[in-house]
Amino acid sequence: FGEHLVLRRRLEADLGGRTLRIRDRVRNDGHVPTPLAVLYHLNVGWPVVSPRARVSATVGEPTVRLGSAGRRDWRRVPEPEPAAVEAVWEHSPQPGDDGWCRAAVVTDDLGDGRAAGLLVSWDTATLPHLAQWLMPAPGMYVTAIEPSTVGVGGVAAARDAGTLRLLEPGEDVLLRVDLRLLHGPDDVAAAPTGR
């Protein structure tokens, strides 16, 4: 009695390359218009995530702060904190001329002098929202970049705001996300910054 959405995923990578391209086609095989609610929860952890790590993105200041986000700088990964409370920020993506937004978690030193990180790029035409998640508790010490079709308020909030995208019966949409491993100081220095 619920939605009938079909997801077909294609993963692409160049031989010897450092980019993984995720191409998801979501189709409504049902008989009624159905909300499109997809969130890519892309965790970055050790060895990139450390007190030396930072987050950078082509976004403005966060529009929503949940959990412990109100007392934190979204750009910095803190020291591990016992009994920490998660933090969630919602950002307004600012795409480049190509329509894509970019966010990265980077460090200038993995502990042995090497710089590294992960760059996430996505097509904002179909993924217009970005959440950032942080859990600084020991044993869970991680941060995530989360491009999505709806904001952190979910389907209900998007419906109330008039921004919820519905897929009509038979309609499909292509969602595109790229993950690029950053290696070395030049890659890390080229990480995106907000405007």
C-alpha cells in the first residue's frame, strides 16, 4: 500500500583513478505521485578525521543547527569528546557554473606528514540540500557530508514549505554524486571554500 520506487545504481571508476562516480536512477513504478526523499550519508573517519581535520564547502553559513551544532564551528573537527552529542548543520549549497556543489573533509597531516581528504561533488539540480553531521564521541569519531533531495526536516517539512519533489507514475530522475580521494598538499589546498 506504499510507494513503489525502483533504484538502479551504476558505479563508475577510471582504472588507476581516484574518483568514484555514483549514478542512481530512481523511477516511480507506482500509480500515484510519490515523494523523492534520498540522502547520501557519506562518512569520513580515521585517518582523515582527527583534531587536525577541517571541512570546507561551497556553501554559505548554516541555515539550521541541531544537537550540539550551535556551540561548534562547522569547519573544524574537534578533539574526541566522551559523552558527546551529535551535531547537524544544514547548509545552502552554492553550485558552481556547472551546477555542482562541492564539500571536502581534509587534513594537512595524517600524523605522518601526508595530506589527504575526501571531496564530495553533487548535482544540485536534483540534490539541492546539504546536511553535515558530526559525532565526536570516542569510538564513533566521524563526520559526514550528506547531499539530499530534502532538508533535515524531512518530507513533512518539505511538503509544508512547498519544496517537496514528487515523482509522477513512470517518471524517473538521475541523481549524481562523485567521491574523489585527495592525496597530497596540492589536492588538499584546492579543496572548495564557501563564498
